[in-house]
Amino acid sequence: MAVVGFLPDNTLVQIVVIVITTGAIWVGSGWLEDGAEQLSTYYGLPAVVQGSVVVAVGSSFPELSSVVITALAGSFEMGVGAIVGSAIFNILVIPALSSLAADSPLDVNRTIVYKEAQFYMIAVSALLITFALAIIYFPEDGGTAFDGNVTRPLALIPLLLYVLYLFIQWQDVGDYESDDAGGEMNVAREWGRLAAGLLVILVAVESLVGAVDGLNATFDIPEFLAGVTIIAAATSLPDALVSVRAARGGSSVTSLGNVLGSNIFDLLVAIPVGVLIAGSAPISFDIAAPLMGVLTVATVLLFTVLRTDLLLTTPESYILLAAYALFVVWIIGETVGVFNILQI
């Protein structure tokens, strides 16, 4: 990794790099999201599309960068771990924090529950099926019966599903009329802010992955688990910032739409793009399947609490946070050898 390569190779420096790059990701994502939000308003996009597509893609750029960089560096499992860990964090923690930050229970409309949440559940299933097909048709040479390779043709399956998602959102845009479209705004400045945010995120994520690689070598941390914990937490901060800020501003639709839209983008676009760049990517189903199972359970839990009176209340928020705490305990237990569900 370019930036890390100029620094001394020791644990303290690597920890400092992780802290600094996490802050840089936060700042760069803020620029990117502000620009995306302003441009969405200027072009007259509805709130649900702003949250689930434009702002979601912007806040998901750190995850996309992590997958691309790890794929190029030959550490694709770390990138996949970052995506899955980030998705679990987004589903359980961000809605809870958004609800607690709001002045009242977070309102949920039927569009979020019956379109965004259900399409997200389809996205989880599609990615799991893609992994299963990789194991069946492209087994890893010299690996176990649960090791396979995700190839470029297989990567097209989730990508095509995301195209369908965009088509559905485009139909919503066609049926929507905004009173704020075409207002007074320096469009060139907002596009420039968006581009600057992208550049800062790229450099920061590259340095972050390099620092985590160094910690992996020092403490013998499995790549997948490093992705699930360290990189996932760092790259999820922008999503948390966007959703909490939207909830405080009274825009619960944008807040929850960002969470679900970010995860849909991460699963259906970020991972496949990494595969397309690398040509193929190894996947261990005995690691991926349990974590995807946890993600499925987390999704069902969120869907259940959102559908209850179409509100996310304070007690329900604490239930989501408790579920994430159990996930963290499990991951720590896997890392130190207390549990052996993940074959790492």
C-alpha cells in the first residue's frame, strides 16, 4: 500500500494509521454525501431514491474501495469480510442509533418495509446463491469441499439484480414531481466536492487496508475476520453519520433508505466489482455461509421491528444493539478459539 510503505513497519504506527485513515474516510464521505445530497435535490429526486441510491452509493464508496483494493492486493477475503461485517453493523446498529438520536420514534413508511427491506432480503439470498454456485461449479484446486472461486460470469448475477433495483427506482423517479428541483445552487462546486470526497476515500482506504495487513501479519489475524471487524467498523462510519443526521433532521425515510440502499449496493455491486477486477476470487463457504446466516437473521429482526406499527421505538432500538453486541462477542470468541463455527 503506497502511503503505508513510507512509514515504519511497527504495531504502534499501524494503529495510528488506522485511526487517522478512519477519520479521513469520515471527512471524505462527508464531502461526498453532501455533494450527492445537494445534487439529488437539484435534480428533483424523491427522498427514498436520495437515501437508497444516491446517498447510499456515496456512503458505500469506502466499502467499494476496500473490496477493489483488497482484490488487487490478493486479499479478497478481507474485502468480503468487510462487506458482510459492515452490512451487519448497518442493519443492527445504524437504525438503532438513528432512532435514539431522533426526538421521537423513527417513522417507517410502507415503501421502506415492502420495497426496500424485501428487496434487500432478496439481495442477501442472491449473493449466497452466487457463493454456492462458485463452490459447485468452480471448486478451488487443492482446497476443501467448501472452497470455490467466484468468476466473472457468476459476478454478473448480483450485478444484474442491482440493475433491476435501479430500474424500479427509476420508475419511482418518473412518477415523482419535486418543488425544489432546479433551485439556486453552484452545481460545479457540488460536483467538485463529490470528486474530492472520492479521492480522499480512495487514498484513506488504501492506507487502512495496508495497516490492517500489517496487523494481520503481526498477530496472525485471519483476513476474513480482520475485514469483519476493523475494516467493517471504519467503512461503516459514513453510513452512521448520514443516517443519524437525517433522523435528527426529521427525515426517517432518507435515514432508513440509506441503510438498506447501502447494503444492497455493497452486496450486489461492491463484491462483484472486486471479482470483475481480479478475474476470479476465492471464497470459503464454511466461513461465508455462517456469516451470511447471521446477516439474514439480522435482516429478519430489523424487518420485524420496522413492521411493528411502522415505528422503530426506543426498546426496539436497544434490542437491535443487543443483537449486535452478541455478534461481536461471537466474533471475538471465534478469534480466540472459544467457538469453532467458522473454519478459519
